[in-house]
Amino acid sequence: MARVRLLLLIYLWSDTLQFDDLGLDRRLLSLIAHRGFEQPTDIQRQAIPVVMAGKDLLASSKTGSGKTLAFLLPAMQRVLRSKPLSRRDPRVLILAPTRELAKQVYGQLRMLTSGTTHKAALVLGGENFNEQAKVFRQYPTFVVATPGRLADHLKQRNVSLSGLEMLILDEADRMLDLGFKEQLDSVNDHADHRLRQTLMFSATLDHQQVTEIAAGMLKSPKRIAVGEAERLHSDIEQHFVLCDHLDHKQALLEHLMNVNVHKQVMIFTATR
Ligand code: ADP
Ligand code: MG
């Protein structure tokens, strides 16, 4: 009886890759263990080997599924294990749609770079432009940026991307929805050489602009979709309330908030 159980356990383990099985650098494994992460998430299991093999990737998985480390771990591995193409240019560029998302990626990146000689720069819209220009002159290995601001720095020639080894587009669908297509094209043109690896993450792969930009930027990408974002939410019931004018709308809103049957309420307004 005991023998049967043991065999079963081994079978389950071989079916489920652990962090140790992914071929990651010892330093990265110890950081992961220190952080208390016991096993890779599905997207990490599937994406990390593809990225480490040097392939382009087009991937989607739900929010909160661990996409950030799915690209940061193999990016850091590449930086630790291989020689740079250029001593001055950033080796890895990560673009994210909003300041907040870029900051979150930067936070996880700092966990990986602290204690190494590799610098990481955070380049966000709305911050001092000249200070950022100075940061580029310290030759960071990694740059995490919002697309508009990075495109401005490219225009001013504050940074060169001719030595870029990895271009990572996080939440590509949102960047496109926010109207950053032109800026993404500009980054693509500035880092256009055959050694570049490109990774694109999106909440869904079923997005026309994502498909178009992927066709232009990725070289025979491996596609990974982990539990595609659900399109139909059967547990959501929608009600439309028609109003006659703005004051009426305001009064109805107040009324709805006062009837007190709601535990939590989210209100969407015209601007972000
Ligand atoms: P996504 O980008 O897919 O929305 P994130 O990369 O932001 O998700 O990860 C969501 C959270 O999960 C973060 O707090 C992150 O630290 C945590 N996380 C990432 N990988 C693991 C893992 N292997 N085990 C446990 N937690 C993880
Ligand atoms: Mg994310």
C-alpha cells in the first residue's frame, strides 16, 4: 500500500514543474525561496522555458497570475548569464501602460537586481524629464517605462536602443487601448535588429490591434494562453437606468446609494 502511494507522488511531481526544474540561476532560485514562493504559477511554468530558449512570446493569462516574474526571471537570467551586446544601451526594456503598473513591475525587478551590479531605471510620464535623461547616462541594464515618455526620450536621443536584447510589452492590449500604438512602433524601430527577443503579454489574445502589432514586432512567436480571460460572466446581471437629464441622473445615483442593499459599490466616471 505504502509503495503505491509513493509512486503516485513521484508521478504528480514530474507532471508539475517546480522552480528548481526550470534551469534558473542559483541566485534567482534563492531569491524566490527567500520571497516565500513555493512553486511557479501556470504562466511561469509555461513561459519561462520558452523565454530562456530565446524565443519570442505572445502570452495571455489572468490578472494576478504572476506574469511579471514570468518575464522578469528569464530576463534576469539572460543578464546574469550572457555578455551584453552593448555596454551603454539598456539590455532589457519593459513597457507598461500606466505609471502605477510600471511602478509595480519595477518593485519586483528591484527584488531581483538588488545585490547585483545591474541598475534598473524607472522612467515615467509626469516626472522630471532632465533627471531621467541623467539616469540614462548611468547606463542602466533594465529600463521600466511608460511608452509616451520613453518615446520622448528616444526623440531627444537621450537613450539608444540599438543594443537592446529584450523588449517586453506588459499589458499590450491596454497600451493599445490607451492609444500608444505610434510610440510602440517607434520603440520597435529604434531597437530593430535580428538579435532582439520580444515578449508580449496581454489580457486577451483576441484583440485586433494586439494581433496586428504582434505580427509586426514578433518573430514566429510561441503563443501561450492560460485560462483565457472569460468573456461571458454568467454571474453578472446588468440593469440600465434611463435618466432624463444630468440632475435626474445625480438624484437617481443618490437614491441608489441610499437604498443600502449594496455591500460594495464601484462607480465608473467619464475620465480615468
Ligand atoms: P499579473 O501580472 O499576472 O497580474 P503579478 O505578476 O503582478 O500578476 O503577480 C501577482 C502577485 O502574485 C504578486 O504579488 C506576486 O508577487 C505574486 N506571485 C508571483 N509569482 C508567484 C508564485 N510563483 N507564487 C506565489 N506568488 C506569486
Ligand atoms: Mg501584470
